[in-house]
Amino acid sequence: MQAKGEFEVKRIPQEELDIGGGASVGHSRFDKRFHGPLDATSVVHMLAVMSKVPGSGAYVAMERIEGTLDGRHGSFYAQHNGIMDRGKPSLSLTVVPDSGSDALTGLRGNIAIDIVDGKHYYTFDYELDAG
């Protein structure tokens, strides 16, 4: 199944985290509001680093999403793995297996994010199984 819609995101900078050797990683919290077949809110915590080469870096994040997906209420976790390789982005955003609750128990899937003219859009390819 597939759900597509728009979402708003609010970034709340957090204190950087020490990872040793005088290095630190950026830490941000994001609050999201999804519209469309995924009618939900979420909280994301992201850790990010940039390399010395312009346009290269990476981020990881954990997200908890709660609301309805095509009318089924529950919550689930999603894991982000983003890479920027000299300006070329890639993102893996995956539902954490067996993290769905209530009517979203058995949820599996991947979410793509597109940003067009400053607006955020999602495409959620998912399936619900009996567990």
C-alpha cells in the first residue's frame, strides 16, 4: 500500500554531543505534523556530522510517529540514515520492525521524503501483516 501527503517540520536545536577526540556531533529535535493518509504527529532526535569536504556528511535519527494511517490508529518508530556525498543526498527511512502498536501492529515499510519549493512531502510504502 502507499500513502502520500505533506508535512510540516519544526527544528529545535539541542546541545552538541561530545564523541571524543575533541569532536562533537550536532543534535536536533524535530516536531512534525503529517497530513493526508498519514494523519499524525512525531518527534525526531537527530545526530549529524559534516566532513571537511564541502557537501559531505551524515545523519542518523530515531522518530516516534503517532496518529492514524489510512484510518488505523497507533504509533510506530522509524529509523533515519542520511548521507550527503559531495552534494549528492541519499536517505533510508525505515519503519522499525515490530514497533507498531494498536491498529498498526505488524506495520512494515519505508518512507521517502521530498522537499519541493520549501514544502515537505512524504511517500510511505507500507504493509500490515498479522505479526
